[in-house]
Amino acid sequence: MTEGDYRHLYVVMEHEEGKLIPVSLEMLGEARRLMDNFNKKYSSEEKVVAIVLGHNVRKICEELIHYGADDVIYADSPELEYVRNLTYTKVIGQIARDKDLARKVSEEYSKKFKKPRYMFFAADSVGRHLSSTVLVELESGLASDINKLVVDDIEVTHQHKTNGKATKYNKILEMYRPDFSGFLWTLILCLDNKNPSIEREYHPQACSIIPGVFEPLEYDASRKGEIIEYHPKLEPQDLKVKILSRNIVKSEIDFGRYKVIVSFGRGIKESPEENIKLIEELAKELDAAIGVSLPISKKPYSVTERIKSTYMIPDRVIGTSGRKVAPLLYVAVGISGAMQHIAGIKESDVVVAINPDENAPIKDECDVFIKGRMEDVIPKLIEELRRQQPKIRA
Ligand SMILES: Cc1cc2nc3c(=O)[nH]c(=O)nc-3n(C[C@H](O)[C@H](O)[C@H](O)COP(=O)(O)OP(=O)(O)OC[C@H]3O[C@@H](n4cnc5c(N)ncnc54)[C@H](O)[C@@H]3O)c2cc1C
């Protein structure tokens, strides 16, 4: 590999009904900050390139320049109107390898261009699937659900990658993800094999990014950039999955209608049935909707059929794998505060957590932390709410 083989940061955008979804602009904001630092540090001019697939998407492309992209590469076709993994994987793979496109992005860096240096996708239901298949197509690795990124030069000693020798790697994307409910950061690196017996390149260095983590840039109408059209080369076998009809299924749990949401997590474990009934009582006093953390939707405890089918369902999950909510008051009961859950409650006005563990990450994410077991705290809260109700109504 030479320095010129891999260039730029390509960011795969998502949009719905002609509008960019928030995580697209968040990824672009982080890409801009990362590449501005990169170019300063390495005295280079590598670019942030947004990729847009769809139908009638030209207007979206212009917006992306104002939100931080240097260039936008788009493919516009009725065949691309809705995401089909097979088709999208093929087109993004073509775009990532296309030398002619790379020349339009930057003449200077195009001579030896093989693939992008870095790639970002959204860690949502579309991006998680797409990132994995695109990276197979591009023969590299993928880190999923990332919430912190750093570019650095590092030294690595690894039995296989470096044959046990301390070896320098430059411009490595350090990809961090929260694990064990946010108690541990895992650092993921996508490194070339430099061991002579198994030498192999792994580029792009790619990841999917948790929605709600990074800040988008302010819209800046004076920002300039290139919009480049790409005409994909599709064959009948790339289009064999047909969309015959498409319905957006509205959830029956309408969190948006409620000013208060009470959610519960695995902290109910000591007596799940009784604790969920306590939560129902609290929610009734607060006129609140009830949400859950992801593990609860997997039905981890033995409870009655009514409780199971009402609460232990994906529709109630809050977070990156479920819903984003924005109530006036969010009460997190027995929830540790993993990054994936927090991403779903960021827009709440006030967050109250009930948890006996002062070291739980939720403590840093809430406005009021009530240290205690839900079994002890909730009855007191209910009692107090009942005492206060007549005064509030008066
Ligand atoms: C790709 C991916 C996507 C994910 N998406 C989501 C998502 O969308 N939403 C989501 O929620 N998670 C998601 N997760 C899972 C997430 O990482 C956490 O594992 C999960 O949120 C933890 O759930 P929890 O807080 O209920 O359980 P735990 O982490 O086990 O926390 C339970 C908490 O209860 C407290 N507790 C114990 N006893 C009591 C008591 N008596 N009273 C009160 N509190 C008590 C404990 O101190 C602890 O803090 C995702 C994970 C991955 C890998």
C-alpha cells in the first residue's frame, strides 16, 4: 500500500420523504471536524464526501454542502427511490472504487486512488445492514455502534498483524463504542496486516455511528462544494428484489401524546411482576406512557401473559434500536444509562433516574438522581404525588 491508495472520508447519507434524517447531518458534522483536524495535522487536503442514493435527490445534495460536505456524489434513479440492500450495496461499492469520481473529487489525489480512507454509516436499521454488506463488497472491516472517533498515528504489536514486532501505523481511525451497558469503552481498529506471511490491506476503515451522539454543523449558506452525479451500472440480478408496496407502520404506542414517560429496565429483576405493577401505578399518577430498555423487549423474566404482551415488546423500546422521545419529564427506573438508550432520550426536558448504583452511567445523564431501590422509592413517590394532586388540581 502507498499513501495515495486511500483518500478522503465518504459518508453515506439517509433520507426519508425528501428530508435528510438527523443522524445524516450528525455524521457529516463529525466528519467535517475530523477531516479539518486531519488536514491540519497532516498538511493535506482530503475531503468529506457525502454519498446520496435515491430519486429526485438533487435538492438534498445542495443542503449537504451547506452542512459541511466538500463534495456530494449522488445516484438518482427510480430504482433507488427506496432502500434495497442488494442494489444499494452494489451502487455504493461502485462509487467507493470509482477512479473517475475520485478524480472529480480531487485531481491531485486521484492517480493511485483505490478506495476511500474512511467511511461512515448510520447505526440505524438501514445503516447497520448496509454498512456490513458494503464493507464485505469493499473487502474491509467494520466497527458498529460507534460514539467517539479520533485519528492518530499509533504503534501496534500484534501476533498476527505485525508478526509480534512493534509496528507504526499512520492515520488510524480509532473507533470507540460503549459496551457492557456503557461501563466499558471498547476501542476498535481496522489495521492492515503487515506480517509478511499474511500481508493484506484493510481499507476503508469504516464504522456505523450511533444516532444522537454528534452535533451537526450550523447551516451555512456560504459554504461551497461540488455536486457530482454518478450513473450506476445495474444488471437485472441487482434488481431482483422488488418493492411491490410500502407502508409506514405507525406504532400503537404514541409516546408523542404524553408529557411524561416512565421507562423501566433490568432493575425490575428482583420481583418483575410486582415491580412492573408499581411502575404502572406510578405512570397512572403521572399520566405517563411506559417505555422499556432493549433487554426488556427480549422477555427476560417470567411474568404473566398480560405483562409480557403489553410491555416486553419492541414497540416500547427507547433508544437507537427503538424510539426517540422528547417528553417534558422522563423517569428512568432501573435503567443503567447505556449510550444506546440515552441517544433516545436526549430531547427530554427533565430526566429523573431511580437507581441504587451511584456509578451507573445514568447518573451523569439525568437532572435528578434518586439513589435507591425502586421497591422503596416508587411507593414513596406515589404517596407524595397523591398528597400533592389535590393542590395541583386546585
Ligand atoms: C447494537 C446495540 C443497540 C442497542 N440499542 C439499545 C436501545 O435502543 N435501547 C436500549 O435501552 N438499549 C440498547 N442496547 C443495549 C444497551 O447497550 C444496554 O445493554 C441496555 O440499555 C441495558 O439495559 P438496562 O439498563 O435495562 O439493564 P442494565 O444495564 O442491566 O441496568 C439495570 C440497572 O438497574 C439498576 N437496578 C438494580 N436493582 C435495582 C432496583 N431494585 N431498583 C432500581 N434500579 C435497580 C442497576 O443498578 C442497573 O443500573 C443496544 C445494544 C447494542 C449492542
